[in-house]
Amino acid sequence: MDVKEKLMKLEEIFDIDEGSLSPEMSLDEVEEWDSLAALSYVVMMQDDFNKKMTGAQIRLFKTVQDILDTMEPAE
């Protein structure tokens, strides 16, 4: 999965327009990044990548790139 596809997945779970996100964006700039979006992210990671994410891991995210970096299948 390339970066564009990952961004599209995030835009879908954040319920924002395609092309709204870029990897270098701070999550502080993304109004839609809230507890519901984080929960949707956790579910997506489990369903699509077979990975379990914790609240502690999510709290470390500062940029969209931080999220993208986790979007790889479990080993």
C-alpha cells in the first residue's frame, strides 16, 4: 500500500475530503483527529493490518506521518 492509499484510508476514517491530509501535517492541525477518529483508527488497524494499537502508542503521534508509519501489516 502506497502513501496515497494510506492517506485515503485516514481521510475516510476521519470523514474528511480526499486530498485534505498530507504526511507532514501536525495532528494539531487536523480538527477531526479526536477520540472517535482514534477509535476508528484502532479498528482499521486490527481489520486491515492485523495489528493491535494501544492508547499509549496513539498518544505519541504528532504528525500524520507518525500514523502512516504504523500502517504496515503485522509481521
